[in-house]
Amino acid sequence: MNYSLIILIPLIPLAVFLVLGLLNRKIGPAVSGLIGVSGILLSTVLSFYTAYQYFGVVGKVSGAYPTLVESVVWMNFTDTLRIDMGVLIDPISVMMLIVVSTVSLMVHIYSRGYMKGDEGYTRFFSFLSLFTFSMFGLVLATNLFQIYIFWELVGVSSYLLIGYYYTKESAVAAAKKAFIVTRFADLGFLIGILLIGYYTGTYDFGALNDPGGAILSNWAPASFMGLSVLTWGLILIFIGGAGKSAMFPLHIWLPDAMEGPTPVSALIHAATMVVAGVFLVARLFPMYFFVEDGFALQIVAFVGAFSALFAAVIALTQTDIKRVLAYSTMSQLGYMMLALGVSGYEGSEGLGYMSSMFHLFTHAMFKALLFLCAGSVIHAVHSNELKDMGQLRKYMPVTHISFLIAALAIAGIPPFAGFWSKDEILVAVFEHNTFLYGIGILVAGLTAIYIFRIYFGIFWGKNKAYEHSPHESPSSMTFPLVVLAVLSATVGFIPFSSFISPDRTGFEGHIDIPMAIVAVAVALLGLGVAWILYKKESEMVSRLTDRLGVLYTWAHQKFYVDELYLFVTKNILFKGIAAGAAWFDRNIVDGTMNLIGNSTVVLSRKIKGMQSGRVQDYAMAFVSGTVLLAILFIYLWTS
Amino acid sequence: MIEGISIYELLTVTSILFFIGIYGFITRKNLISVLISVELILNAGAVNFVVINKYLYPDVLQGMIFSIFIIAVAAAETALAISIIINLYRKISSVEVRDVETMKY
Amino acid sequence: MERILFYILALIMIGFALASVMSRRMLRSVIYLLFVLCAVAGVYFMMDYNFLAAIQLTIYAGGIIVLIIFSVLLVHHIEMRMEIARPTRQLLTALACSLGLAAFLSVIYTYDFQVSGPGPGTEVSVIGAKLLDYGEGGFILPFEVISVLLLAAMVGAIVIAKGTKLSENKNEVK
């Protein structure tokens, strides 16, 4: 392996970020777009080259794919506890390199058309490059601390990009919300890192994840409330992951994050950053699996399953197409978490892990495609609302076909990509827990309904009276759509299981025919329901919503989670704790400081008069002092 | 040494002279008067040198030579002080001490 | 005889010194200082230091006093009465000075001076040799330093006193 080439993968976007960021006003949009796209193109080529080297040339070493690490010591705390900076190459990081670089490349190309004429064009590309750099750094991290650093960097770039339209109040609010919520979750992550570092004495993934190593064979160095401290550490780390991956109840920032430009939503809030949480759990999977017999993993599974169902229900009721896609993303992320949560470790036991990564891979492709299509539609009709759209298939054929392929993929209709990964997930869950399988299959049906609801709403339905006749997007925008559509249709055929499994040995994957039939049947059922309800705008929908009554209202209001948060923050945190803290800060802390300052001022005003500037006053003081000292000495000596 | 006069009497006189000079230095409000007071202080010191030389170590001349130096320095100091006073008078038309307090603060 | 003479001189010194620092007329104050200096010269004479007494008279009485009188005449009207410090201030200063004097005298009178017998008289040539002697106990270095100091003081005095007015006058003349 050529490590210097791998290190270039993150460094090129960093260089692009610096160049574009520093020369923001000096270069025109054409140049900055070209720099951005060519930078990420280079990174993409290098990523594919790395994948070829890793899987093709290096291959398996004694039956398993090796973990290749190249790092330098950055900070030394003790002999073993240190922070390194480096690159770690193993199957999932290589896979993530492919995902991030491919989607990022497509989004860069797409943005050249989408952002055309925008005032902050260069700024946009520099932020995109910053994000790409951070994401590469995250997937290549060799230890917990490095991943944490890049974790925060993606958080920052996400904040910057959500707030890209910084003159829009809602965008600023959304950016702050995303930052604060994920930051809050990252507090858990940090405490988890420190706990694990303290009790194991290392941050290194290699040492932490060694299934035969000292750490995992002795996983209870201390216990707290009946659980091993390592379990607590892993749960806290999962809280961090849940914050980034928008798991319930930390999901509230993701729908609001759709205030950012649509390419950003496609790249960050659908394909790459939000899967960082899944990636984190996968990265630490041996720890999750072996520590306390996978107790923390159970939590991951249940949180994932609940989030998947919760988000799918809300997605059914939203009218903003980007928000529907956001909740859909959350639901699919729940799927991935669920699959990780039910996975085993050895050989084909690791089906859940494999399918989770597989779904991450396929989902990145088709969800990015969905967002880019949505962006194309929004570009054409200048609205996010479903009610402003209809019959667009006549105006935008390429977008229409691409969206259809992506919708079929996410719904799990063979032979599109989503079918293969989702099927593997359902098989893995079924082998583990039938209750969770029930949730999974229900979510599969709901997925088909909500995605075809917006599909029919956008491209069929009634013809609206458009102010400007909508037209197909320029080729810079349709080209990525076509590429991603082809990928969404075909990536399912990659024999993923032979590349990726928890113990890295790989196994022979196969399609479980009865399970597949059930899943496809449910998906088709959902598709059918959507067909009946939404293909033509009919009375049935409103009658149905009336019938559901409270349930519909609740789902439409996102189950009032936001309101709950607002209540907690505004009434309890702000009024109760923060007010007290503010009072303390203003009166006690500031008061002390002001007292010191003011008394110094008053004192100096008083003694200023002594410095009259008259020589004779000084002489007087000098003489009296000398005389007093002389008298003092005389009587001390003589006595 | 002076016949019949002890060193104590001489030193008493110079001490009184010295403190009169200090009193003048502190209380006078005019720069020239301050200068006069300084001359008194210097003279008290010079006489002291001479007296101690004469009474305690009559064989050597150190005290006396020091007095000569004191007189020379006093002359230089007076010349400079007078020139400063004259210059000041040209600039601010006053030789009062309280008008010359830009050292303040 | 010498006792009486010394007491007269001491009285002149102290009396005129006091008068000099108390007087509210500038010129009188200077003249009183002249008397004090003359009395000091008299003490030098009585101690057989004739050369020192001569210097005292020529430089102090002849040089410095004249200089001060000139400056007084330059910056004051002869009849002007000077302001005087506040009584409290005078009292405080007098108190501090008398305290200091008391301390001095108590030290002087408790110390046992080892007075040795009358020494040989001093001749001017001895003093001159001493001043120019660069052997042990010689004063050639301070002597030279003093000469440089005097030169520097002269130049400085001229430069400072000249001020800027002269050049302005020149310009006006042109």
C-alpha cells in the first residue's frame, strides 16, 4: 500500500478549502467551481485506487483482510495512552472512502449547476471541501481521539453549510439547533472516550477491538450501577453516534437542517455525515459485541428499530418534500443501527454487520440521488411544498426516471440496490428477534408508501398552474443524477459479504428466497397503497386523515418532540437553572471582579493627591521619613 | 583646631545650619530661595568635613580637599540652576515652585 | 579671645541663616546668605585653613552670590514681597526639623570623639601637591572629573539660559 497516496485523499480537499477560503473574493465562480471539482475528482480517483490496492493487490492475509495502520505519535500521555494521527485502512474505511468520494464528487458537479449565480458560490465550495476533508479524516481515523477531532470538524462544516443562507432567519436557527443538539450528544461521546481511555489505557482501535486481546477478555475493570464501565463508555459513545445519526430522541436537528442548500442535504444530511454514527458503532463493533455480552448492542438495536418506525410514520404526513426525505433518512439510519444491533461476530453470524454496511453503501447512493432529484425539482418550481407540484414528469423526464429508480431502490423492489441490502437486514433481524423483525417489515411497507406518496405527488397528480413553465435542469445537474441512478440500480449486485464482515474473513452471501418474497410483497403492497391514494389526488386521503384524527395530527406535528425540547430548555433550563447561573455570574462573579477593580480605582484616586509633583512635598516626606528612621535606629542602638 | 572650642560646639552649629537649610528648602515658595537653602545645606556639610578633618585627623588633608570639591560642585550646580530658572522665567514668566509641577501624576 | 570670636561667628551664622530663610524680600535674603558664608569663611580662618577660607570668600561670596543677585534682579522687582507657606506647613516643617536636630545632637553628644592634638599648619603648596598627586592618597582623578564637570556645567548653563529667544530676535532683526 502506498500510504502517501492515501494521506493525499483527505489533504487535497483541505488544500482546496484553504485556497478557496483564502481567495474567496479574488477568484470568480467558474475558477472556484473548477478547483473544487478537480480536487474532489483527484481524491475520488485515489480512493478507487486505494480500494483496488486493498482488495485486489493486498487481499486477504491468512484468511482475513488485514488492518493497515500508518500513524505518527501526536501527544503522549503515558507509555500506552497516547494520541496518534494517521490512517487506518480496513474494509469498512475503504468502503467509506468510496462512498464519501463518489457522493461528494457527484454533489460537487451538481452544485456547479444548482448554485449558479449564487453570491456565495466560492464560499459554498470551500465549505464543501472542508466537509469532505473532515469526513475523510473521520473514516481514516486510527484512534478514538482522532475520530473525535474529525467528528467535531464535520459538525462544524455541517453547521456552516446549514447556515449557508445566513441572511435567512430560519437557516440560522436550524444551524444553531443542529450544532447544539449534536454538540450535546458529543458531550456523551467525549465522556465515553475518556472513560474508555481511563480504564483501558489506550485509544487505539487496534488494541480496543482485538477480540482475543486483554481488554475484551477482561471487560469489567470496574462496574457502575451493575454495568461494566466499558458498557457505560460504549453507551455514551453511542449517544454521540445517535446525535450525529439522528436517532430518537436526538433527531430533532435533522429535519430543520434541510434549510441548507439541497446539495448539502444530499451530501451531509443523507449520504455521509449522518452515517458517521453508524460507522462509529461499526468501527467499535468488536467492543460492542464482546463487552458484557453485547448489552450496549441491544440498546443500539432497540433505539435503531424505534427510530426507524417513528421516522417512517412522521414521513408519511409531512408535506415538505425535503423533510419527507429527511425523516426517510432517519428511518433508514435506524435500519442500519438495528442491523448492527442484532449482528453476531464470527463468519456468517456477522450478517447484520455486513448488511448494515451494505445498506449504508446503497443508501448513500439512492438517498443522495433522491435529494439531488428533489433539488432539481425545487430548482424548477421554486418551492419545497408538495402541493405546488404535479405532473412534472412531462417537464423533467431525466429527473423523473432518476427519482423513480431511487424510489424503487429505497422501497426495496428488486433488482434495485435497496432490495439487496434491506433483504439482508431483514434476514439478520429475523434470525435474532421476531419482534424487531415485525417492526422492520412494517417500516419496509411504510417506506414504500411515503416514498411513492411524494413520487406520485411530484410527478403525477394534478397539473398545477406554474408561473414559469418548469423545465429540465442543465446537464451539470442531470449528469450526476444519471450516474447515481445507474449506481442505485446496480450496486446491489456487489458481493458485499465477501468483502465485509465483523471478523474480516468474509462469507458466502445468499438470498433467502422466502424472506425476500415477503419483503418484496410488503414493498409492493405499500407501493399499491400509494398508487391508489396518491396517483390521482382523491378524496380518500382527506377522509383517511379525518378517520385517523388525533393520530394523524400527532404524526403531522412530529409527535411534539420539538415542543417537548422547547419546554424543557425554555422553562426548566433557561428559567430555572440558567437564570440562577446568570444571577450568580452577574452578581457574585462579576461583582467580585468589579469590587476589586473599583476599589483599586477609588484607592488610586485617593492616593493620587500624594503625587503632587511639587518637589518640596517630596522633600518634606523624605525628611520626615529619614528623621523617623534615624530616631528609630538611634533608640534601637542605644537601648 | 580652635583653642577652647570643642568639636561638639562646632558640630552643633553646623547641624543647626543644616536644618535651617532644610526648613528653607521645604517652606520657601520661590525657586531662588530654594537655591539659597541648598547653599546653606552644602555649607553645613563642607564645614563638617573640615571640622572632622581638623579635630580628629589633623595630619591629613582629605576633609579639606573634599570641601574644595564641594565648593566647586556647588558653583557648577548654582550656575546650572540659575540658567534653568532664567529659562523657566522666559517660558512661563514665573519662578514659583507651584507653577512647576508637571511631574504630577 | 578665640572663644568669644567663635561664638560671635556662630551667632552670625545661625542668626543670618534664619533671617535668610524667613525673609520675605528676595534681595535681603541673598545678602543674609552672604553674611552666613562670610562667617563660615571666618571659621575656616580660625581653623588655620587660610586657603579654604580664601576659596570660600572668592567663589561663594564673590561668585555665587553675585550670580544669584543677578538672577534675582533679572526675574524680580526688588520691592516685591514673596509669598510665604501656610502656617501649618511651616509648623510641621519646623517640628520635623527640630526633631531631626534633636536626633543629630543626641547622637553627637553621646559619641566620644577621639580628638588628637593640634596638627601642623597647612600650606597651599601641600594642597596643590595633594590635588595633583597620582600616587597613593592623591586626588588627581577627582580633580580632573571636577574640571570636566565644571566645563560641562558652563556649556549647559549657556545653552539652557540662551533659550530660543535669541535666535528669534535675530530673525526679527533681519
